[in-house]
Amino acid sequence: MSESLVVCDVAEDLVEKLRKFRFRKETNNAAIIMKIDKDKRLVVLDEELEGISPDELKDELPERQPRVIVYSYKYQHDDGRVSYPLCFIFSSPVGCKPEQQMMYAGSKNKLVQTAELTKVFEIRNTEDLTEEWIREKLGFFH
């Protein structure tokens, strides 16, 4: 089964962009949305967004196509501390073409390793991407 799984490479400029994004100093929410160029079998930049809330981010995602998001989120802890966790969000909406889903699923682990992230979440319905959802997911990491 694993032989048929398509793993796409990550575009060089995207690797560099992700590295810089990990060490960004800004304190606002920001996102890098990535997609797969299926002809080149390459993960490429779709969009880069600054100052974007989870609700605004959800509106940027296509309803019927998978996307991969690295999201820097300003997280206010219950004790008043603030942190800026980087979240890897794999959006694979119900209704995607199976071929697309396989390409994204097959490339997910490579992307997680490339971005060096540990907070990896998956979402099947873009409507679920809310402030509450992110806070709940991050709550497991205290």
C-alpha cells in the first residue's frame, strides 16, 4: 500500500519561508497556507497572511480542496501568560477528490518534519476552524 502513496517534495523557497516563519518576532496571528502543485509533485506557497483570526483563516480555505496551514497563534493562557505556538493544520474537507487527498496525506509527514512542528491538527470541515477549536486543541499541550 505505501508504495502507491505519493509524497511530494517541498519547494525550496517554501522551506526557507517556513524556517523564517518559525523564528518570526511579530506578536500577531499569521498563517502560511500551502497547496500541492500536482503536475510538479511539489508543495508550494498558496497564501501568506498576517493578523488573521481563526475565523478569517477559515474563510481563506477552499471548501472542496485540501490545504496545509502553518498558523502562528497568540495564545492567552489561563494564568495570564502569552505564548505563540505554531500549529500545523491539515485541512482535508469531506468531498475532496481521493487522488488529491492521497497526495496531501502522503506529503503531510514530510511537511511536518520540514516545518519542525509538534502541534499537528487535522480538520475535515473548514467551518470547524474557530478560535474555540484552536484553544481546545492547544489546551492539551499545557
